[in-house]
Amino acid sequence: MTIKNILVSFNGGAPAVSALNMAMMLAERHNAHLTGVLAHGLPNMLYAYGGHVPQAAMDQLEEADKQHRDEVRAGFMAQTSGLPAERIHFLDVYGEADEMLMDIALGYDLVVMGPPEKSPNFPHMECHADVVARNSGKPVLLVPMGYDVAGFNGDILLAWDGKRAASRAMADVVRLFDDGARITVLSIGEDEAAATRAKPALTHLQRHGFTTEFASKKTRKIAKAILATAKNQGVGILAMGAYEHAKLAEDLFGGVTNTVLKKTKVPVLLSH
């Protein structure tokens, strides 16, 4: 099975443009439907001070917000104009952005997103890949800002630790991508232990028709090893289980998922 129904979070910002470029490329490769979604709540000023803002000012803010949303839609339609019109769709949905995106994602194969902007002009239109991946039950492809899809290839690196989230990532790879692709399975630890841990994943992928390679790293710096292997192998996608530990703990103390998302140079397929 390959990708046929793609959802891309699009708010018009630079990270969203990078995500849309990637989503368009995947849609072309797989003859898939592509739906852009702008999920948004109230503008922050209205949310925080709505009861104290004069009605005329509220009307102006709401009109400016609507105008921006219209511009986002127009930008999406312009950027996707080269794709078949019957397979291009756009949704403008009101509600808390992450929650709305998670609800909508239930009807799609894959969610494509960019990282959040550091200082967004429209924070009520920002969605967060880590939140969506952890809570939606859908695979999320995070595309680094500025990523050039011209250099993309179908090779995949699967970060494998033998746990539930990694198994889910493997299942998503099998379900979403064409068999015959080259998949490198990376296992961290002593060579013999790492090879033993990776064997079930390698066997499973081979039986699904994928070409596999095995890589191991003996290190405690797991995120660094994953990123270095992705670079050395020249893969197009890094697939990994997201947040095997509680997200709060990763946010407070750092962790593999957070580090990879911050430093990756290639798209990351997150599964939870």
C-alpha cells in the first residue's frame, strides 16, 4: 500500500511552505490527494483581552484575521496549481490548532508538517508536530524549514530499539512506502546485541520486498548517532518511534526525539 491521502498543515509561514513542497512531491509520486488545512483559534489578543477590547477594535482584528486566512488559502492554491485540481483540497477550521489538526488527521494516511516558527506572527495558527504525532495515532512527517525536495530520494533510515514505538514506525513505513526501497535499520549497542535486536525488523522488511541494510553504533549519544547515520547513508527519510518516554520528561530534560527534531536535516517520520 502506498500514500493516497495526504494532509499538510499550512499556515503560509516559511516552515509550512517547506512542508507543502514535500507534500506536493509525495502527492505527485503516489498520485495522491493532497489536502491543506489551516487550523486556528481566536487571535491571541481577542482570546486574552476580548472582554476589554472595544467592539470596533474586535471587528477590525477579526477582519484582519480573516483576510490573512484568505491569503493563506490563496497561497496554497497558487502553489499547488500544477497538480490535478480534482485531487487538491483546502480546509479552514476553527478551534485549538493542534486539537483540530489531530481530529482531521484521523481520515488521512499521512500528516506533513513543518516545525513551529520561533516568533510567529499568527501564533493561534501554529501546530506542533510533536503534539500531533504523540496524540493523533497517525504518522507525522516533519519537514525541516528550507528543505530542498530536489535532493530527496526514497531511501529510509529506521531507528530501531525493538520497542513499541519503533515497531509502529516500521509498520507505517511498510504501509506507506513502495516495496523495493532501500531501508537501513540502525540499532544502538554492542555489535552482537545490536544485530540480534535488529534481526526481526530486517526479516520483516525483507519479507515485504524492501532492500535492507544493517547499521549499528556503540554509543550513549543516541540522537547524535541517528543523525550522523542519516547523513552518512544519504537517506531521504528518517523513520523513528516518537516519545517512548513521557513527552514532559523529554521537554524538561531533553531526549532523543526532541534532539532529532531540532537538528535533523532530512524529513523525519514520527510514529507513536
